[in-house]
Amino acid sequence: MTTTDAPTSARLPAALVRMSVPVLLITLAVQLDGTMTSVALKTLLVEFHTTLPTIQGVGTGYLLAFCTVIPAAGWAIERFGLKSTWLAAIALFLIGSIACGAAWSAESLIIFRIVQGIGGGLLLPVSQSALVLNAQPAVLGRLMAVVAIPSLLGPVFGPALGGLLVDHASWRWIFYVNVPICLLAIVLSLAYFPRNEKVAEGAPLDKVGLLLVSPGLGALAYGLSQAGITGRWDGPKVLWPVVAGALLMGAFVWHAWNVRKVPPLLDLRLFRSRSFAAASGVLLTAGLMMFGSSLLLPLYYQQVRGFGAGHAGLLMASQGLGMAISMALSGRLIDRLAPRTLVLGGAVVVLAGVAPLTQLTSGTSTTLISVAIAVAGLGMGALMVPSMTTAYSGLAREQIPRATSALRTFMQLGGPFGMALFAVSLQHNLGRGDPGIAFGTTFWWAVGIAVVTLLPAMFLPHRRPSAAPAPADATAEVPAG
């Protein structure tokens, strides 16, 4: 593999740009879908004349399906090829979306959401693997910056779009809106995605690993999501799944380090790479902050200030704008500056943005909040893009699919854990006077997590990295077909 630094002025190959378009479309659809659905739960409760625990299964079923298939994405790419796995995942997400929109009961909607979650859980790691495998090292930073935008903007704009659709159209359009996006992505993928070449020899499926890590990750995600809903750590719906998930994940770690006959489903030996381990740590803490904050502020706007869901979502737009600007800049700076420098700087900027939010009250200026979250968004983009790029530094081409599965599995825990942590803290702080102050006190967790982020950031490379493995023919554009 070539590790010489390419000129920072290298342009994105036209074929790679074309390939990234369906990736952007699908990533945006998946990220928006997860957040849009949450704002429709009250409407669904009335529509289907059911109970709150039943309708919460709409989100829980999707989450469990989403989490359980992520670890198998790397194996699927090796076994069936990149393009075949990608198209199959889009088809599952499309079928699930159509079926969800046509659901006639809460139970049918839950089943269809599971189908949709399987497709969505495969799409994110497969899309990331596709880009890393086909981008030259000199342009990977800029490419990752572009394709990361939907992942970071989905939690910001999803609730606003979902609220508008529910209020002015129908809850069914939360799912039907995915249909044209998926169809367009399939057409573009057939035309512009790389040929269905297998990255590595298709190894046998690690069945023991699958039976341990998939339900383990799902149980952890479920337990943490229940903590986020109830605002408590001690309920049976929280404790039992979290304990069971931790035991299963612990058993998988032992299995992964000792299995010899087949490659482990998640190759934990990748964490021997200092860059991969440090980048994973940064992405985990960044996920904690991002998803925790995405829970707190919309709740603050709705419960304390009395704004509607759509209005609250629009007030979060400055955070998305800050992220977009930062990602565009960091995608170029990663070619010139060391990852450690960028990420440490990003963590400091995040601190500067979230610190004022610790002083929230019921009368805090919305302008001040918008400026603060815009600053935090600037820092968040500087954390995410260099870390996602650096994670693949020094890895061999055939390691990329399983590396992406491991990275996505690690990142996936950040969302439910961050939301649970912030929700439980908020519940503890409420009822002590001004509810706005309770939200401000909870934001001290964001400050603490931003400080903790400095630790893994210190272990990132202090020199400009060679980036990720280049395509098999680093001088050629991505072949279509």
C-alpha cells in the first residue's frame, strides 16, 4: 500500500463523486427516518387506539433490528460483495418504508419497522466501507466530511421535518418520503457504484460471535433506550437488558480473542492499532454529547418554552449550520494538519459552546442558545471528520469491512447511552424550582464528556497521516457497472 502524501490540492475523481451521491441520499434518509418517527408517536397512539408501551415498540423494534445487524455488515460484504450487499440493504429499507406507510395497526407497524431497521442497520456501515475502499488517501478527508453531513444533521432537522409532515400531511408520509429517495439511490447505484468485487476471501460466518454480539448489542441499546424513556436506571426494563447485554458482550470479547477456526465477526485485534482505538474513543464520546444534546434542547424548547416540535427543530438549525461549516473546513485541513491538533481544537471549541448552556433558565435568550449550539456544532464537526478518517490509517484494504463494522458498533452505543445519561440526569434535576435550571444543570454532563474527549484525542497521530488504504488501482477512477 502506498503511504506517500499526495498533494492536498488533489480533486475528488468524478466517478467517486458520482458514487457518493446515492450514499448521501441513503444516509440522509436513514438518519432522518429515525428522528422523524419519534415526533409521530403521540399521533400514532391516537390513530391506532393503543397503549403507550405498545406504540413505543415502533421505535424499539427499529432500534433493536438496526443494532443487531451492524456487526454482520463486514462479513456480508466479504461473502456477497460490496455492491450486492448495498443494493439488498436499500431494497430492505425501501420495502420496510412502504410497508410502514401502509400499516393498519400498531402491531403491523412494529413488524415493518423491524424490516426497515435491518436495512438501515446494514446501510450505514456498508456505505462507509464503500467510500473508504474506493477513495484515494489524498481525498478521503474531504469525502468523509461531505458524507458525514447527513449523519450529523439528521438529529437536528429530523424532528422539525417530522413535525411538519405530521401537522400538515399525514404520519404515513414520514415513511413514504423514503420511497423516491431509495428508488433514485438504486438507479444511481446501479449506474455508478463499483463492480461487485469481493474485498477479501469470503470467510465462514462466525455463528457463535453472531449469537453473542448481536443480541448483546441489541439488549444494551434497548436497556439504555428504556432508561432514556423512564429517566431511571433501576427499572427492570433497564437493569435486566443492560446486565444481559453486558454479559453477552463480555462473552463475545473472550470469544473474539480466542476463536481460531473462523475470523471473529468483529475483529477486536483492530484496537491494537493506536489510531483506530483513539479514533473510536473520540467518536464514542462525541456521540454521547451529540445525541444527549439533541435530546435536551428540543425538550427544553417544548416543555419549558412551550414551542411546538417543528419550531423547536428549527431553533436547532444553527447547530447543523455550525457542523456543516466545520466539516467542510476540517475535511480540507485534515490534509494539512495532524489529527491530534484538529480534534483537540474541536474539543476546546465544543467546551466553549456547551459551557454557556449550563446556565440555562426559563428566560434564557433563544439567540444566545442558538449562538452557543452553533459554536458547539463547529467543534463537533472538527471532532468527527478527522477521527473517522484517522480510524482507517494504516489498515490493509481487506481489513476495511470488518473495521467499519467494529467502528459502527462502537459508535452505535454512544447514541442510546448519551440519551439515557442525559435523560436520567434531567429527571433527577427536575422538580427543584425553575425547570430551565434543571436543563442547565444537566448540561454539565456535556461539559464533562467534552473534557473526557481530550484523553483519547491525545493518542491520535501527531503527524499528518497517510490516511486510509487506496483503491486497488490508486491512479484510476472508480469503475462503474
